[in-house]
Amino acid sequence: MKYLVTGARGMLGSDLVEALFGRDVTLLGRADLDVTDAAAVRDAVDGHDVVFNAAAWTRVDDAETHEQEARAVNALGARNLAEATRDSGAKLVHVSTDYVFDGQGTEPYAEDAPLAPLNAYGRTKAEGETLALAADPDGTYVVRTAWIYGKHGANFPKTMLRLAESHDTVKVVADQVGQPTSTVDLAARMVALVDADAPAGVYHGTNSGRASWYDFARAVFEVAGLDPDRVEPTDSSQFVRPAPRPSFSVLGHDAWRRAGFEAMRPWQEALTEAAATGVFDTDDHASSSR
């Protein structure tokens, strides 16, 4: 088996590379492959059996004023990859996001819940899912994730620990709820998905459970040996940003069970392991790949 990882220099892409250690893997970062170039994508995919697409425009706020540029990568790039894998007979594992939903729910979003993105980034990712699945429905896995953190990029836990060094207290929003997700866990599960030859379709790649950003921050302080009471709750009105964020980003995991997998482990367990293995002890501030 030959594997291709696009977006291989980002946070998730880097952990995918580690999850595939010992296999025949081609690594392509943004400088190596422009996924908006259909001919270049076709050449890159040729000869591979599985393509993991972690390439994406991830600057959520910038997408509000650069939606066409974001769409070229997140939507048309996904279509290019799916058409190439379809024609070559390869499988495509395409990474998507909780931002395809409007965040107005109160129960975990099912994999087949209607898409209703709130912002430009979400619109481009939702279109990417639709185009990829339409181009290669039998060979495409869409794996939606959320609130990811890992060793190889800037992320929420690292930001909290950096702020802890210079602030006595940190205010964090308590009115947005989601699922903190380890890119180590996510990468391993994505590889397991294709290893098991699971049915194509949509899967939700998030750690189990739910938390607000405030809960997440307190947990980060705890695993770092800091006083969690230094984290104080606030609400989203205090942090207005160009792109609206969904207030509820909890994703359901029924597709994993139908495919013979358990849901990914609780987010607290993953965070504790990440801290114990030094995931947050790095100065690597590469961009996230969600």
C-alpha cells in the first residue's frame, strides 16, 4: 500500500505522518502541492492507494473577506482530490469540521444532520464535503473534527499555558460547547478507518464527551499542575470576531459503531496523556490544519 498525505506540514498532517510510520508514504505540504491545480493533483495521486487530505484554508476570520480563495482550497481542492482518487481507484480520507453546522443544536449532531454553516469557512468546508462525496461516493471518507490540539501547531492548550506565564487569571468563554480532540487520537483513528476497509461516508472524528472552552481551559491548567481557579468564565460577547462561531459543536459518533468501532476515548483521557507525553512542551507554532 502506498499512502499520500496532503497538508503534511500542519498539526494534523504531522500526526498522520507519525501514525503511518513504517509505511510507504508521500508527504506533500502546501509548497509541494497546490490542491486547486487539478492536473497537479492528478499527478500527485497517481500510484497511491490511500490519500489523506489535511490540506485546508484554516484562517476562519480571514475567510470572511477571502471566501473565494478559501473555497478554491476547501471546496474545489477537495473535488480535485476526489476526482483523482476515483479515477485511480484510490481511497480518499478528507478532513472536515464542526463548522458545517450552525451550532443551534442541543444534542450531538448526527453524521447525516443538515448542513447549515454560519460563516464563510464553514460554507467552503461544507461545499468541499458535498463535492468530494458526489465525485467519489464509494471511495471517500469525510472525517469531521473539532477543537483539535497537538504537538505540531499553535492551539488552545498552548495558548492557555502561555497566558498562564504572564497573567494571574485568564478569562475564557463558557457559552460555547464542543469536544476537545487530540490530533494523535484523530490521526490514529483515520488510519484505522482505512485499514479496516470501513464503509465510505461521513464520520465524526472527535474525542468523546463535551466541554465548554472554560471547562477545557480549567482542565489544561489542572494537567499542567496549575490552579484551575485562575481560569474565570466569561461569554462570547466579550470576544467578538469577524466570523461567528457555533455555540454548540458536539458531534455524534453513531457511524463509528455501525462500522464496528467504539467512539474515540473521552477528551479528558486524551488531554491527560498529551500532557504526560510532553505534547505541550514545544515551541513549534505551525498553523493548524483543521
